Amino acid sequence: MLLTTQKEVPICQNGTHNSGWHASLNLEISKKGKKSIISKSRQKGPLTVQSPFYPEGSLCHLYLLHPPAGIVGGDHLELNITTHNKGQLLVTTPGATKFYRTNGRQAAQNQYFKLCAGTSLEWLPQETIYYPDARARLQTTVHLEDTATFIGWEIHCLGLPVNGKDFEQGQAEIRLNIYRNKKPLLLEALNITKKKKPFQAAFLQNKPVVGSFVATGADNSLLESLRERLAHSQQDLWAATLLDDMLIVRYLGTSTVQAGELFLMAWKHVRPHILGREATPPRIWAT
């Protein structure tokens, strides 16, 4: 879920990708005065953020950047974010993440979020696209303490359906793990291999786009009002449910645009109830 801004990638003379990018970014977010700021930052390789934006006053907006052109075999990216001391953070990406085809080496991206009590994180990246013949591993892990709040979504596109190219020869391992006080709230895993056709009816119903929206701190009344709000949408297949205090909306369909619209509606509806703030979309989404 990282920005791609260049068309070149490091290659060897035989046309294969070099040893790969190994990049990591570690951020700590805390409140100082009236604003949430980056209190600590440590970076290695081509993974960074733009300077913080404050369109909502105290809450910090960050845009995650990965300058190389997509993610290819041998790349390993790691993002670690910790929020503490009442820090409030929203993270998004200016463009889609792209896992390109590989000659056999795996590309991996790991995201680890630790939210201390009284803090919040909104993880709202644009879609991740898995090109045919990609070999990708994407894992997002969220650890919440006590009253910490998490709202997030992830949208995955297997293949290039607009171009009529499916993902039959690719491999993808996608995981989303959410814990509160070290106890699991949600453990999701999607594994696509050459031995398992990705779009068979019993698996993804021949749909190449799948996504999840989650929000903690919800209740049954919020679930029912959200279902009523989303009932007027024109999206493919979606469902909303509640696990303890965690609201989950799942999408299965043919369009990343539809998935994004569905999750945006969900975010705009639940955010005022959970964070006490009206939804303020990041400015980058309008460009």
C-alpha cells in the first residue's frame, strides 16, 4: 500500500531484478501541545512519509511513500508505527501498491501497528494490485491496548481484470491480524497458490477484488445504521457484521473503485460515532 512514482527498477544485465529493495520505516506518534506529531522516526532504504498535514487541527495526516516503481521479487518492506501519549494518526497512500511479476523470488511487505491506550490510528491506503505471475506476501498486524481505537481498510485486486488478465499463475499470501491486550479479535488469511484456482465458485465466486473494512469501538446500533446506509449503494457483494465491539465490512466484486466507494461510505458513517470527528478525507484523494 505504498506510492509508486518511478518507472525504473534495479535490474541485472540478464533482465532479472537485482537483490531487491530492503526498506523499513519506524514511526512513533504522540501528542505534544495541541497536535499529534512524529516524536521518533527511523528510516532505512526507500520508504518514507511526507511532512505531516493537519487539516483537522490536532490529528496528524501522513502520506506513505515508496519511490521505486512497485514491489518485485526480492523486495522486503517493513512499516512499524506506535501511537502513545494520546496520539491520533491517519495514514494513507497517494497511489496503489503494485506487486509486479517475479522470476520466482517472493516480495514481502509487513505492517505492524501498536496502539497504546487512549490513542487512535486510521489506516486508509489505496488498493493493492497483484500482477499476474507475482509472488507476494502482505501482512498487517495491529496490537491494541485497552481503549485504543483502530479504523482501517485494505482492498486487494488479484490480476488485472480491466485488461482481461487473471491471476492463475501467481502466488499471494494476505493476512490481517488484530489483537487487543494480546487476545485475538480478528485473524484473516487469504492464500492463493498455483494449485488453487483463485476464482473458483467455492472460493471467490469468480471475483478478482476482495477487501475488508474494520472499526473498533462499535455496537449493534452502529451496525444496524451502517447496514441501512450501505443498502442504498450499488456495489457488488458486501456484508457487515459485529464481533464483540469490532465492526467488519467485507467486499467481494470486480472493481477496486466500487470497493473504495463502499469503504469510504462506511468510514464517513462510523467515524463520528467512534472518534467523535466528522470524516475529513485526505487532500491527496482529490488529486
